[in-house]
Amino acid sequence: MFITYDLQQAPEANQPSADPRLRGAKEFQIHGPLLKWEVGTFENPSGVNIYGVKVNYRDHDPGGALRTTLIQVPANARNVTLREELPAEYRTALDSAA
């Protein structure tokens, strides 16, 4: 699965009509069906507040335990979306993050 987002940047003086968005993407895995996801500020296991995506899913283990994963994204991220496939316009963002 993928999280995609846009970051605003100031347009360059010589290209004021250029798209001011920078694309961002992160890949992650969950081991079971997705139940819910939300964007916001959450406390991680260390007690630190982070801005990101909280993903809830049911584990494939025999007990089917409920699991939560936090994926941090930049605090100024906009249009944060969870996707099963990565759109072409975000592929460069994922490649540059690796």
C-alpha cells in the first residue's frame, strides 16, 4: 500500500506558472484487511506526538488481532491519501525517498 501527499513550495521567480506542488509517497505493508485509516497528530509508542497516517487492520494471525500502524508524513503535507497502487505522478517521489 502507499501513502501519497503534496507539499506546497514557493514558485521560483523565473517560473511563476510552474506547479508549486512537490509530490511525496511512502510505501508500507499491512498483514491483513484494512479496517480504517485517518490523518492527524498521534502519539507513537515512545510517547512522542507525530503527524501522519494511522492505519488500523486485522492481522492474519489465528486470533485475528486488531493492529495499528503509524506512518509519519511531513507536517505540511496536503491531500494525504491511502492507495493500493501508486499513480505515475508520485512514482518519482517514491524513487527519490529510497
